Amino acid sequence: MPRRTDIRSILVIGSGPIVIGQAAEFDYSGTQALKALRREGYRVILVNSNPATIMTDPEFADATYIEPLTPEIVEQIIARERPEALLPTLGGQTALNLAMALYEGGVLERYGVELIGASPKAIRIAEDRLAFKEAMERAGLEVPHSILARSVEEAVAFADRVGYPVLIRPSFTLGGTGAGIARSREELIDRVDLALRLSPVGSALIEESLLGWKEFELEVMRDRHDNFVVVCAIENLDPMGVHTGDSITLAPAQTLTDKEYQRMRDWGRAVMSAVGVETGGSNVQFAVNPRDGRMRVIEMNPRVSRSSALASKATGFPIAKIAALLAVGYTLDEIRNEITRRTVAAFEPALDYVVVKIPRWAFEKFPGADPTLGPQMKSVGEVMAIGRTFKEALQKAMRGLEIGAKGFEGFPPDRRPADLRQALACPTPDRLRAVHDALMEGMSVEEVSALTGYDPWFVTQMAELVERERALRRYTLSTVPAALLRHAKREGFSDAQLAAFWGCSETEVRRRREAAGIRPRYAQVDTCAAEFEAYTPYLYSTYEESDEAPPTDRPKVVILGSGPNRIGQGIEFDYSCCQAAFALREMGLESIMVNSNPETVSTDYDTSDRLYFEPLTFEDVLNILERERPLGVIVQFGGQTALNLTMPLHRAGARILGTSPDAIDLAEDRGRFSALLRDLDIPQPEHGTATSIEEALDVAQRIGYPVLVRPSYVLGGRAMAICYDEETLRAYMREAVWVSPERPVLIDRFLEDAYEAEVDAVADGKRVVIGGILQHIEEAGVHSGDSACVLPPYKISRYHLQIIEEYTERIALALEVRGLINIQFAIKDDIVYVLEANPRASRTVPFISKATGVPLARIATRVMLGQTLEEIGFTRSPEVRAFFVKEAVLPFRKLPGADAVLGPEMKSTGEVMGWAERFGHAFAKAEMAAGDALPLSGTVLLSVNDFDKGNVLKIARDFHRMGFRLMATRGTAEALRRVGLPVEGVNKVSEGSPHVVDAIREGRVQLILNTPLGPRAYTDGMRIRQAAVRYGVPLLTTLSAAAAAVQAIRAIRDRGFTVKSLQEYYEEALRR
Amino acid sequence: MRGILALEDGTVFMGWGFGARATVVGEVVFNTAMTGYQEILTDPSYRGQMVVMTASHIGNVGVNEEDVESDRPQVTAFIVRALSPVVSNWRAKESLEAYLARHGVPGLSEVDTRAITRLIRIKGAMKGALSTEEGIDPEALVEMARAWEGLEGRDMVREVTCAAPYEWTEGSGRWQPHGFQPDPEPRRHVVVYDFGVKRSILRRLVDRGCRVTVVPAHTPADEVLRLSPDGVVLSNGPGDPAGLPGIVSTVRQLLETGIPIFGICLGHQLIAQAIGARTYKLPFGHHGSNHPVREGATGRVQITAQNHNYAVDPDTLDPREAVITHINLNDGTVEGLALRDRPVFSVQYHPEAHPGPHDADPLFDQWVKRLGS
């Protein structure tokens, strides 16, 4: 049966900003689906608030709306575009919830829009835990014992009956928000209270605990003929109790007999029927008791998911694309397998390798947040590795994580926990390190397995690695037998790991290994375990005998990706890497992508001509370069990951395309860069570097407090802080354990109350063209990645803009930039300072590209390959004919205990864009898209520090004039009363009940302005901010953001929102 | 211990031997199933073959008493990438290594199974010699492989069929496909020709209320009819159907009686031969648990378990005699036949699964329903 012809246009909803639990995987899925649907001739309308995505590039849809994902806004889009169908299964939980809201609100019916890919009934059964449980039981499937509680009392009665611990899962929340374990009645009361508040429907599931059971997932697909396939069986290394997004997982499953596996497959099929998923992909999770094989269905997601993205990358089976085709009427047997070209999608991939995924966390950025892993997901990214064996894949994954590990290894000596048993028993990001050390100390496989809940099969594999390590350590580089070296490489040991065992350099190991003829071979991910020939060069390295997909004789370029997502290095970089691949394709060059992140578009096998799914380490990348012999390597787009490889690769003889490694180093090296600025006569904040406490105090003395301190060579402001006095500077230096003569601390004068701006520009060595100037809405001191910003600048004078343009040109020419450069500026007292310059793609490149319609990264790629800007036709800065506001999205709600305050260290996981002709509307849309819709009336709570007590008055008056009631803590209230503003005083928490947190909890506050004071979060302010996060009240932590909010509220009250597609906007801009 | 595999094209793979210490010859095939190595090992259809498992890790779940398709391992040798050093499954009774050693079957691990698979894909199933004994010269092994007579045209069934008829009464027990209600009451009598029958075929018949009598492969038709069965099953089995002219003529006699017949795998090929069609050898056969098969009547696709080296040539089938009911979506080969005027049908794949998906299990119901009760 061919595709449906009664539908011509389809609305696709994206997943919005990157948040914990919903990340780049939906850009991958969505992009794949958009391509597939357009190839079938449908008109595709996309709405997504996330400008950093590839999917929102205007060429991927016929109409692209970067707008807040709310029912009201999407209804406007439906009214304008009149799509005949809505496909909600590609944008995660956000899209499903939004589609349900549109359905329930009658919008879909009103406009005659058909929901395809999932029916409202199926969505409801899958999401509503009670309905799901009933459906499972009707189908004869076993689920954990549970009740749906609407009150704390119901929950307690149930738990008292089945026994503790019990799990709590609020209904209809994202990525397990609010989920938890209660081990006692007291814990249960507290957690259920929160869960009921977080659930939009006010209910939560209370469930028997399956702690210690093994966890499996099936990625399944079904078409309208009831054809059914399992794409991948994923086994979780971490047993039940750890969210699957936080679990180390692997494929294929390793510890099931066929009978057990087929029972699971039968159940997977029965779940699809029982839920009523007629077409598409779903993820079904199972728990299996390792002692007797009993099985429970845990949950199912009737849509593509993080796991389906992983399964697609792990098998070569593009689930999202096929789900989209099934939704428009195809059946699995009608869809060709693009990898083999002769088989069809109605089959189940066979793997002859092992894939390991390890999540990446960011607890180091959130002091106070609990690093214990549980049912609520906390990781911000993940790495995937492919090896012929579990051992090889595990080692590759560990080194691909970029957490300092060179493979499967233990704790660094200074981080070693005193109690290894505790570290094994408690799931945290470091558990694998604890396993290594415990085995090294001689703990038995049985004991490690009992403590961790890891299946003994996996622990045995790890024990064999430890055993091999022991054997290797008995030798040196010169004495190690070639056979042992070969075994080590086959088991995934990296050259760097071996170098550490033997106290030599990585290069020496490499030379020795190559002399012994031990080199990696490359194998294809082909969906079929080599049964059919594969035509897509999707490759991984391994130490086997045969080698596949030999390099072509075409001219080619290697693009280094950005590895696992982390805070400060996310989807924005993947966007640029993909653009580079597209540009190379346009230029007729072969594009070769190297990356280790399974969530991304860049690791889709058809984004580039060749894909190496490999860790981004010197060894792994150099192996590829030696094999492929490309024209050169692009390092500008892969964030710090790729940049850190630049010098080593350059020294090893690789050709770095674009800006020279030396210029990159110059910009990164504080001393060299500030000398350059002096030469160019460009002001910079006074600064110095220090490698000891004494030096630091001297520098600070000289330049004056407050100072901004940070390590060199980091991204995302890791370990960046503002020190207001000697005491805090001393404390910072004491904790800065990474300091060394090669890695000094950078100390800058902190420019208080300055405006910040940043520029992204492209240069070809002769000409510099600015892509856009962004003004930060938050004042200096908030990391640029966390600050809301606006394009074009709304409060910078023409005079200062000209200076910014001029400095940009001077710096880019001096650095001989060929490609992209990002420069950060601060304006204070009429002086424009340069804070830093980074000759590489920045986080803001996709944002500016969307706002201007100019694909900066593609242009930069052409420049790197020798074209001039003139030849490309990009010689003038694009004009921006509306206001585009970027707002950061913060993860505090997912990380209980963390302080919700912005500072010089970046904390946001994602971004949204709001745009409109007026700044106020654009800002309001951005806030709305970020999940904190500004209130139009109600009470504003003001609690500001002493510095801000003067400037808060104007803001308070504005709120008052708009009819808001004012509430304030003592000091702020006094300041307001002095100017005659009516204000309700409220106690700080330390002043006793009823206090400010009570007011927030009772829903008496609709907006909070709390500016933290100085270097440290004071308890009172922190309580307010935590309450704001916990109870979902919009929180502003800077006065400039508050001023922008005032403008925004005024604008919305004046006139509601309108929407427009990017394509229309670009066309209008052209016509003008 | 060292182990060597030598192929007739001269390629030699060196690895570690496990299981029995022995030197053997056989046809080398690969199987892409990711679970169920114990069922594969014990499937009599593999008689005469060395099986290369493409999945990386084999032996993880050991072996147990339930997951056997015959009373012993049937493969000539077993070739894996990584043999598990440990057994981890609640049902396991023994390690794979010990099981193979106990039954005198050699195994080979730490070889590039993907390289072997690609070689077979390109050159077709090959004759090979494998040794886990000391002092074996690779060159001599290559010569052994070349000198071996191979499976073509040979009667391998005589090596695996039972010596005398017997009754089979064991069902699938706790391992029923989801939603299947077994009918323990033996209401119908089915005779199963044992050409190397997998026990799962017998179990699935018992589960459906059949009294099952298993008879040796060379049992004459009239002897079977004397047992007055309600239907006859022609089982799977090893080797080339062209090497079994006697059995083909027995099948022809049975077809003429009008008794309901169900052919599985080799049984399917024998029915085709009996109605005058030819079989031919596939380049490297179908061995795995992921083969998509489309049923012509409904258009629906089943993911099936397969294990065969020969297929029915559709051009030699008389369309007045038989219809092709199923085809393989990977390569378009014939997967199922039904005779037009008789209650006879057959499939090339394995509806009894084990290993493999249960998608085709309802075929047994379709057939059993046709039997008088």
C-alpha cells in the first residue's frame, strides 16, 4: 500500500529546548523525519522553540516556526497553515503533551487536523499509569504492584501494606521529574507531596520497588498491517532503580537465553497492541528478576525517544525516519533498507559487535546537588562506543566520555573514596571507577556483583580487563611481548592507558605498536552482521584481521565533532558540524564525520559521506587521518573537544583547515592574547595570571576587587568565579587543584554593571564580515551562555557598535582568522573592552544563522577550504529586521539541592528563541518558550541585595503601575515604602513563619525578583530561589532581566502575540 | 589450546580451541541469531556443518536442560568471536565449553568471525577443516577441507533420524508463546517423520492436543498409514533433499492419500520434489532469526527463524499443482507452498522457532484445525 494521498501537509512539533531528559536526540529524530516526509512530497510545517537545532534550519521544512511550544501559539500556526495532519511522535514528551492539549482543547477538531503516528487513546494509555496498568493486565502482562494516589494518605496506606521502599512517579511529567524512592513513611510523605504538585493532573503512581532486578528495553516498530519488529534489545548495566537515561546501557542484550528473549519480544508486541500503537516506534522497558526470570513491564513510550536514537545509531536502523513513513501509510515491507539496498525495513537488525552507552553528568557545576542516581534522570549527555566485544566497547566509551579517563580505570589517587563498598553500592557517576579499584584490590566478582547489582557476566568482563592490566603493568614499553600488546589493543586499551602503565609517552606506545604491525581495522555498522553487502560507510575501529570500506580516491575533509553533550558544549556545536558536512557536499568534497555522541544529527549515517563513530581522542582521530589522508581537518566546529586536539594533531603532521593552530593557541593563551590586544590598542580589563595563592593575591591587589577568576582552556566557564575579597580568592585558589605552571589561573578585573555583547564573524584572512552582534540582557558576571541576549542590540549606542565592529575586524585580521571567530565585549563607562576572542564556532552561531537566514558555519567551511568571502558573496553584515531574543534554559528543577542562581559558571542545558517585531514581545515569547511564561497580573515578590535597592525602585513602580501587587522582604520593602509604593512586607525564612517560602508555596506569588549578593549564595536568597524552582514561579535574578520583563509584560498587555514562519520573514527581508 | 580453521579456498584462521580436542571437517556456515546458541547447536539440521556465530559473545548463559532441540550437540564444530569465561543465567546447568567437551565437539574462539562471514557471503558456504589438536599443520588442514566430499547429494538424514518409532508427550511447559493456551488433551494423532526433527516441532504439536508418534525417516508410507494418523508432519533435517530419492517417493505416496500434511524446512523441500519441482543450493543459505517472510494471502510479514541451505526453484513448480504462499523479502526465495487440491502445506522456515520469534507459530493452529478430532 503506498503512502496516503488524502494528506498534503503535515505539522511536526519539535521538543523545544535541550533539558535534562530531552536532548539532541529529538533533533536527530525530527530532522530524519522531516527529510523523509518532504522526499515523499508532503508540505511540512515545523514548530520548535529551539534555534540551535538542525531541524529548524529553513531548508528542512516548508514553513519553520521558531515559537514557544504552547497550545495557544500552535493553534495560531494551525490557523495560518491549515495542515491536514499533526505528527506528534518525534518531539519527545513535549510534543505528545502539546498534541494532547490541542486535541483535548478541540483545536484539532476545529481545524480538521488528524493526529497521525499515535492516537489520543494510545497516548493516554501510555501516559496515564493507571490506564496503562489496566491495559497491561487485560493483555495478560505483569506490571509492578501499584496504586494511583491522589492524596498523601492513599500513598501511605498502600506503602504500609506492600512494604518499603516504594517508587513515586508523578503523572505526565518529563524525564521523570519529581520521581523518587521512599525508604520510609517520612520520606514518602515528603515526596508524594511534591509529586502531586508537580503533576499537572495532581496524581502520582506509588509502586512496589523492583530494586535489584535487571532492566531491559526493546525498541519496537509496528505498522498498520500489524507487522512488528524489534529493532534492538538494550540491556542496562545498572539494575532497576536508576533511570534508564542515567544507566550505562549496552546492545545487544547479553544475559538472556532465547526463550527469555522471545518471551520479552512477545510481551513487547502485546504491549503495542494493548496500548493501541498502530504505526510507529515505541520503547518498552522491562524488569527481569535475575534469580528466577520473572518479568514485569515497567513502561512504554509510544514515540521516538532517547533510547530509539541510541538504537538507531547502534544498529543502523533509522527508527525516526521509518516511523514517519509508517505514519503516512507505508508498511515496513515497503520501505527499503538504505544500508543494504536490497533488504527492507521489515526485519530485525543483527549485531556482530557490542555498543556501550555511558551517560555524562555535570554535578561538578552544581555544588549541593545530590549525585546519587535514581529514578529521576540527571545526566546532560552521553557517549556511545562500538567495539567487537563488550570490553573493547566499554574502554572506548570510557575514554570517549572526556572525563579524564583513558579507558576503564579507577579513581585518580586524590579522589579515591575511603569506602569502596559504599561507592559500589550507591549509584553515582563514579561507580565504574569504584568497580575497577575494587577488582584491582582483589574483591571478588561475586561481591562486586552483589554490591552493584551488575550482572556477574559484566563484572567478569571487567575483572578480565583488570587482570590484563595487571599483566601489562608487569612489563615496560621495551619488554612487553607483541602478543600481549595485541591482546591489550583487542580489549580496547588505549595507547594513553598503556603509556600510563609504563611511564612513557603515548607517542612511544604508538610507535612500538605500529612497529609490531598492530593497527586498527575498520568494520561497518550494516544492520545485518555482514550477511548482505553494505553501501553506507558507517564505521568503527577494532583490532581484527579484516578491513572494510577502504578510503575512496575522492578529495575529502574530516570534521571533528564535539563528543558527548555537556553544559557549555551541546547541540549548538553539532549544528555547526552538520553545516560543515552540508557545505562540503555542496562543494563536491567527501565529508568525513568523527563523533561519539549518539544523540546527534552529525552521527546520522547520511549526514556526511562517511561516519566514523569513534571517541574523539588523539589516538582514535589520528588513526582515521592516517587511513583517510584527507585534505585537512576541520576543528573549529567541535567545541573544546576538537580544539583540544588541534595542537597534538598539528604536531603529528595533520593539516588543520582554516585559522592556524598557532592563532588558536594565541587566542587561548592569556599572555599572548593580551599582548596582541595591547599591540592593537584595544582595551581589556586589567588582569594577570597566577599559579599560587600568593601570586593571585598580588594580582588582585594590583588590579583591585572584585576579580573574575578561572582556569585557562575551559569552555562553559567551568570553575569560574567572582571574588569580592581576599578571603574568597584564597578559598578559590585552595580548591583549584588543577593549577599548574602550564595551566595557571586567569584573574581579570570584574567590570561590575557593565553591558556585555558578543559578536560572531567570518573572516577569510583579508575580509571580516560580522554575522551578528548580540547584546546580553543580564549584566556582566552572568556567563554568556546563561544570559538572555538579543539581536540586534537594544541598548547599545551606534557609536559603541561601530567600535565593536572595528575591534572585531582588527582582531580577526591580526589572528589571520580563516573561518569563524566569536568575540566577547563589555561596555562600561563608555569604554568598550574585549573580554575574550575564540577563533571557532560559538554557541550563538545557530541562533544568529536563524535570525539572519545566513548559514554562517557553511560560509566558514567554504572559507576554510580556500574560497574568499567575495567569491561566496558574503561581504556585508546581514540586516536584522525584528528582535530575536535567546533565553537560556536551566536545569535546577532536575537537580534538587542546587542553587538556582546565575553566575560566571555556565549552568544552562539549552536555549530557546523568541522573536517579534517589538523587543517586548520577543522577550515575552522567549520567556514563555523557556517554560516561565510571564504573568500579566498578580503579585511580584521583590527581594534584592543592597547594591540593587536603588535601581529596583523604577522596576517596582512599573509593576505597580501595571496593576501588580508588590510583596517584599524587609530591606527591599523599606526602600519601596520610602518612595511611597504600597508593598506587603513578608518575613525571610530566617525570620520565622509565616515567611516568604510559605507565600510562594501557597501560590500567592506570580513572579519573583531576587538578586543574590556577591560571591556566595546566602541562605535566605537560596531558599527563595529553590522555592521558585520547586513551585514553578518565574524567577528573575538580575535587574536588567526584570526591566526586560516589564517591557515584555507591557507589550503583551498592549497587543497579543503573532507568529510568522522564518521563510516568510526571510522573503520579506529580501523584498524590502 | 590453539585452534585452527582452514577453508577450502586456502584461508586459515588461528584462534583458541575449546570444547573437545579434535580435528573435523564440514561445511562452514554462519548464523546471525543473537540469542539461542544452545538451540542452534542441538538442531540436527546442522549435521555436517560447522557453525560460525556472528554475535560477539557466546556462552554467556551457559547451557541448560530445557533449551535443547535434540539429545546432543549436532554441529561438527562451533566457531565464535568471544567465548564467555563465565555462565550467568538462572537456568544454566553447565558451561558451553564443558557441554561441547562432554559431547566431543570442538569449538574455536578468538577468531575474526566477521571476516569469515564476509568470506562466506562472497564465496558461498565453504568446506572447512578445524582442529584443536596439537601439532596440526594449517596446510594439511586446507588439504583436508578440499579433500572432503561435501554435503551435496548426500543423505545426511540417516545420521540423525531415530532408529525406531516412539511416542513424544512433552509440551512446551512454561515456555508457551504469550497468550497461547495449551490444550493438554491428545485429541488427534499426528505422525512425524523424523528427518532430524527439532523437539520444538514435537512440543508445539503436543501443546495443541496432538498425540505424536515419531517415525524413522525411511518408514514406508503404508506403515505410517497403518498407524491411522489424522495428519503427517514432514520434519526439518540436514543436507541436500536431492540426496533422498527414496523419501521423496514415500512423500509422493502420502500425498496421493489426501491425508493432511505439514512440511517444515527439509519437509517442505521434499514435498516440492514430490510434486515434480526442483531444489537448488543457495550461495550460503539462510541461518538466523530475523528473516522477513511475506504471506501472499494477507500481505503480512512474519519475522522468522531459518536454517536451510537449499530452496525450492519456483520456475519448476507447476502452478496447477501448488501455489507459493510465502516469499522471503530479503532475496525473494520461496518460503511456503500449498497444494491446490489437497490439505497439504509447507514452509521453508521454522514456525516452531527456538531459537527465533514466535511470529509464525499460528501455522500449527491452521494445520491442526484441518485434522479430524
